[in-house]
Amino acid sequence: MGVENCRKCGKIYNYVNGPHICPDCRKAQEEDFNKAKEYIRNNPNTTVAAVAEACEIEVGQIRQWLREERLVFGSVEGSDLTCENCGTKILSGRFCEKCKQDVARGLGNAIAKPEAPKPEPKKEFGGNKMRFLK
């Protein structure tokens, strides 16, 4: 726990975790988030610019919530986000579903799976050989 200045208002506060903003600004940001979420719910085919204008929120903040997958638009045209890997239009997040699957598959292949222990061949005792116990 440390003392920091809020990145939005400059006020000094005790930083615990999360974004580097004071509790008052964090509360205001959550209220803005709820306004944006409700607006998108009521207007599913809206755009980022329309939400920003109607809710009086910065476009950058809305895009951040989209990248964090906190907000999801009803149509691809409204979100104006693109996959960071292939450039396909997406609703929220950083990657499209295909790229997410490719990354997951690549990570799954990168991890070496432990091999099952091979059973040792059984020694056959046969023939007429004499054995001694010590």
C-alpha cells in the first residue's frame, strides 16, 4: 500500500490495487460504465461515437472497456475494433475467435506432455537353466 496521486484529478490517495485513480474517480468511472452499458443494452446497433456522445464519456474509455471485454456491442459495425493479429472486425476483446483458438492451440502444443512410462519387458524364465538364491 502506497500513497499516490490520482491520474485523473491529481488528488493524493492510498493506492491498494487496480487502476491508479482515487476512489472518487473510480466510483465516477463505474457510474459512467453503467450508463454506457445500459445505453448499449437499449440500443444494440449503436456505435462507439454515439455511446460517447449520449453518455458524455471519452471514446478512448469506451474502447478500453471493449478491449477489456467489459462491454460488447450488438453488431460488429458498432464496435469499430479489429483483431490485433489478423485485422478482422470484432465485437470486443483483442483477438477474433479464430486467432484465440490458434493461440490456445499453439500454447497447448508448446507444453510438453509427459509420456506414459513404458512397461518393462517381462523376463521369461524358461528352459532348463538352474537358478540360485543368495
